[in-house]
Amino acid sequence: MAELAADQHVRYIVTVEKKDSFESLVMEHIRLNGAYWGLTTLDLLHKLHAVDAAEVVDWIMSCYHPESGGFGGNVGHDPHVLYTLSAVQVLCLFDRLDVLDIDKVADYVAGLQNEDGSFSGDVWGEVDTRFSYIALCTLSLLHRLHKINMQKAVDFVVSCKNLDGGFGAMPGGESHAGQIFCCVGALAITGSLHHIDRDLLGWWLCERQCKDGGLNGRPEKLADVCYSWWVLSSLIMIDRVHWIDKEKLTKFILNCQDKETGGISDRPDNAVDIYHTYFGVAGLSLMEYPGVKPMDPAYALPLDVVNRIFLRK
Ligand code: GRG
């Protein structure tokens, strides 16, 4: 089997982080999210020190909106709950939550909860179970879950459960592995996994494995490296990960590497990007690939980082 080209991936990520590359340009509007993908990958590969921590923290804080308490995707961009989670996650990696006005950030997130328990992504009001997960994950990392109505938040997520055992973006929405991660993660963070029929959902999730060994996000779709994370993390949270053929999936991910210039693509022979590089390495981490740090399936951060946050309090 091919091996993980860890050194090349580290070099690739450090290059993308530099402002003048093509990929950095096309990621301009989601740069904070991209920083989370790249920096978490570096940490998983034991190479977080390849970047200057103080410089990263300063840049993160330049995306902060002191009036709202939220973060934008780049300097001068409007705040959104997704970038707020990315900012908190990156600060967790560097153990620098001390730079935040924690209550102000938590109030921004809590203020996006709607009457029915759902969350909007920003002031424009779009509702999606992604935002439920993001809000719960952010507030939990900040030790501020008490600022929201947790019962209503859980009830909303449960109302998005389908007859096939999966979850969608809103009540009645089609089951999709990405949304399933969000809903299972939200229920794991709030200690509410009893709402899940583990065998039914586990069956739907393990059926995502295609003949080529990769995982897809829903029936009849092509495999894509990113589902290695969305599907495996969900299976781990419901204790059914042994229903996947790990060897075949590992081979699929490793075959998507650019072994010369680094990076991982969605499928073999496609162009690499930072998103698939992160989710490929994260998938390998969930399968205990040697030399890659273990990850927490609910918080999407290295386990040692999550332990530092919850065991210190
Ligand atoms: C901290 C890991 C982490 C996540 C934050 C943003 C978010 C919370 C979760 C996103 C979950 C999600 C919906 C992932 C799916 C992304 C994706 C590849 C969507 C593509 O959908 P289609 O329909 O692709 O274009 P398919 O594969 O279905 O053809």
C-alpha cells in the first residue's frame, strides 16, 4: 500500500497559507475556515510549529468584530457562526483562548438561536443543522452551553431525523453524511445520543462505502475523500465504525495524494486542495494511521487539544 506523504503535505499547506498562491486567492472569502483545515492538519502531523503562532493569532483577531462578538471569514468580512467556530478551534490548537472576550463571543453565538431551538448562521437568518452543530460545538469549547436553551436545540436536531435513520439540513430534508455528522456531533456534545437508532443509522452510513473503497455522502453518488471524515466520525460516535472496511478506505485516501508536491484530492488523479487534504488526513487519524495524532470525532480537533480544554476546567 502507498504511504502517507506527510512531509510533502506539510510543505503544501505552508505554501497555501502564504497569501500569493492561487489557492489562497480562490479561498479568500473563507480564509479563516481554510486556516482551520490547514493548521489542524499540521497539528495532526505533529508540525504545528511550522507556522508562527503569534502571527496566526494576530491574524485571527484581525477577523474579529468587537461590536457583534463574531468572526468574519477574512479581514473586513461580515461575521458568521462558521468562521466564529473556526477562530475558536484555531485558538484551541494554539492554547490561546485567553485572547478572547469569551462571554462576548458566546453571546454572539447564543443570540443566533431561534424560538424553535434552531440556529441561524448570521443576521440574515438562514437555518440549517450545520449551524446547530457549530453553535453547540463553539459554546461547549468556550464552556458556555448554559447560555442557550439546550433542550430546544436538541429537539430541533431530533426533528431533522428521517425514517432511514439519517438527518437532513432541516425537518424533512434529505439524509446526507455531512448533515449527519452535524446532527450526531450536536447530540454527542449535548449528551443526547440516545435519540439515535444506532443500528439503523450505522447501516445507512456503512452503505456509503463504494466498490473503490471510498465513501460517498448519499446513495448513488461518487466517493469523495471528505466523506471519510463525515461518515467515519459519525460511525465512531454511534460505535459502529467496525462496519467499514478500513483497509480499502485507507488505500482509497492514500491513492488521492499528490506524492510529489503534496496535498490530497477528492478522488484519485484530481487536483488537490486544502479541504480534501485536511479531511483525508483526519479520516486516516480516525482509522489510527501510524504517525497521525488521534482526533476527537465530535469536536473535530486533535484529542490532546480537546482533553486540554475539558480536563483543565
Ligand atoms: C468543524 C468539521 C467541522 C465542520 C463544521 C460546516 C460544517 C460544520 C459542516 C458541513 C457538513 C456538510 C454539509 C458537509 C458536506 C459538504 C459537501 C461535500 C457537500 C457536497 O454536497 P453535494 O450534493 O455532493 O455537492 P455529493 O457528494 O452529495 O454529490
